[in-house]
Amino acid sequence: MAFYRRLGDIPPKRHTQHRDEHGTLYYEELMGAEGFSSDSSLLYHRHIPSAIVDATVWTLPDQTTSPNHPLRPRHLKLHELFPEQVWGQTDVVTGRRLVLGNADVRISYVVALRESPLYRNAVGDEIVYLESGAATVETVFGTLEVGAGDYVLLPMATTHRWLPAGGEPLRGYVVEANSHIVAPQRYRSRFGQFLENSPYCERDLHGPTDLVRLDDDTEAEILVKHRTSAGIVGTRYTVPTHPFDVVGWDGCLYPYRFSVHDFEPLTGRVHQPPPVHQVFEADNFVLCNFVPRKVDYHPLSIPVPYYHSNVDSDEIMFYCGGDYEARKGAGIGPGSVSVHPGGHAHGPQPGAYERSIGVEAFDELAVMIDTFRPLELGAAAFACEDPSYAGSWHRNRGVRP
């Protein structure tokens, strides 16, 4: 995080006594990244934040994956995973279905109308991209009011819950890292400030507003996702008091929202490479935006992407809205995910290359993830795959099943 925030009641100097109006001490919690050698925040609790009454097993939804073998490009129709009759039975935390994953990142999808339980991901940072719907996200740092087109970044071990707002279900594209998710280093000065050539800046990152004060002496449950030598597992904590007892905090580590509509696209006379669309980075993967924009203006330009081989990465594109010039004829639309693995050259569908000549602007909205280790397919991927996609570049026939 590039800048400092404070909210609520904090003392003039850190690591000193902080008391309420009756003289009772608040309990200071330092939440810090990378062994307290990177960004951190100090939170002041009314109750001891370490206290637990019980710890039991929380059985996670299916986390198994299978290799993409034989190697195929794939089209996944995520909207087919959640029929309308189940919307009221799912929440953003426990309703996620794993689509793709590897040792660095897990990509899930969820459609939900229910309030989520309290949840903490102790494996890595999470980003939830909201395809549609609106919600209040309550956290130990305060509340975030979020809606369609928002990225919601939740730092590792942030206790929070999702409260859907209105009658429209939340459609969430969930990216769970095994590391921290940050703004690309090339966008920031050596002191952390966003540079003038960055496609977004500090004003576009909206942190928590009002603190959530639930000084409740009754027990509460928190679902915790964490690591063991055997992999990622879940624990259900019972705590003696509600965790939303923070009276104030300050620092540079906190959840925030960022709207895809505040990303300012970088364009050129000829087609620009995917890194110009980058919005976040993490260990062994990056996230990019493709937003409505003017396109290449060289008199001989071909605005759709050239055919390309991702020799070091798998390319995953989630189509969120608009019209996809390069994918016409492939059956791809809102809610689709294209999986273009390393080792496979991909690009526009037949005819799109020629049709794009003379086009001045693209009206498309998509989120792309490039991973630098191969992704495997979760059960949800097989449940919503379009088997004809792999042959969609072949003008005469498809690929044998």
C-alpha cells in the first residue's frame, strides 16, 4: 500500500498506553507483513484479540485440481455454475467453487445472496472482483461499500464478512494468492508513491470508512483458511467476544476497493502488449484490466491482438461486459473464462483479424490473470466447459473429443 491512513481513536505515540474513558487499557495489535519488515497497521481492541474458546475443523469446499492434459485451450461458462434457485443458499465465503489453481493462486467463482460468516484468509491476500451486485464488507478495519466493477482487496488475515445489499445477487470472481497482492513496482517511486505514468493513483484506492463497533460479550465464530505441510485447510474458531471491537487504527496495511472504471488505459499507434493493462502483481502471477478504450491509430494498424504464444505463462481471461472483437464466433460472452495455456499459440477468432481493420475503439471489459506456473482445473471448470472451443480456430472442423 502506498499511503498512510488512520481511523478512529489512537494514542499520540505507538506502543504506549491507550485507555478508555474509565481508564481501562485497550489492547494493541500489530498486523504486519513480511516478518514486520514491510507494511503494517496498529489496531486497538477493547478485548484481547488472541482469545479463543474452541478450535474445530472447517471442511473446505472441494480444492482438488487436475492437470490440463492433453494440452487444450478451454472456454468455461461460469454463469452455468449457479442456477437461480441456489442464489439464496450461498454466500461469498463458503459458496465459492474452485475453477483453476496452482501453488501460487486459486481462482474461484461465486453467486450469492446470503450474508457470509466471519472469515479470515491466513494463506495470502484475496481480491474479489464484483461482476455484479452490491454489498457492505465489514472488516476489523471498518466498512467498505462495494459494487459492480469493484476490486475488493483483503490483506492476509483480515477478519471480515460480506453483507449483500439489494435484491441482485453478488457475482464474484475470487482470486486467492499464496502471497501479497500489490500495485506493480514500475508504477511506484522508490518511496511508494504512484508515478505520473501509472494508470491509476492513490485517489482511486478507497479504504474503510466507519468502524464496525460490536462490543458483544457473546461468543462468535470465525472461519480461518490456513496452511499446513499437507496443503490448505480450514479451522473454525470460537471466540469469546465479537472481533469487531476495534476503536481505532493507523498504518499502511488495510483493505480497500478499486473500481475498474478508474483504470486509465494506455494506448499507442500500434497494438500494445498485455503489460500495459496490468493492475496488480503477486508472486508468480499478475492481474490486468481490459477496459473500453481507443485503439491503435497507425494507418496500417490491426487493432485486435496479434497471435501470440505465452511461453512462460498461462493466460486466463474473465469476460465481464461489452463486446469482444477478438472472440467473435467463439461463443464467448459475459461470464466466460478463456484458458489459453503456455505452449499453445492463441489469438483472434477466424475473421476477427480482418474485421478489426479501421476500428477506432473497443467497448470491452475483462479481467486477465497470467500465471508463471501452470494452472490445473478444478471441478467447477469441468462442470461448465464448452467442449467445442478448442477447435474454434479451425475453419473446417473442430478438435476430436
